[in-house]
Amino acid sequence: MEPENGNPCGVGTSDSETVYTRDNPGIEETSDDEKIEECFICHKKFNINADDSSHYHYGKYPMCSYCSDFYGFYR
């Protein structure tokens, strides 16, 4: 009996379109204009490409808009 999603073993499949990059498996990419990161301070997932104050702190650590505004780290 084969699962509905077409994968005979049913391992590693899901209904979402989440793709992990090869260089950094902790980064999720859902489309070209949306890049989901996890804030290194509060561990909340957010879109780093959103038009807000979210950014990479020191060019390396993803920081959400809330933490960026709260802690005063600006680009």
C-alpha cells in the first residue's frame, strides 16, 4: 500500500514547501522572496527579507525585528 503523497517509504515528506539550504541546514527557504530564519536571541522564526528592522547582526547572526528594536542593534 503506497502513501497518498507518492513516496513509497513515506520518509522525509510533508505537505509544506519548506526547503533547507545545503550550506546552512538551520535556514528554511519557502520561496525566492521569503527567507525564514530563527532569531539567535529569542529563537522566534521570522522572514529576514521582510521590510522591517530584522537583519544579520555582525553579518552572521539573524536577529528579528522585535529584538533588533528592543536591544537597539541597528544596521
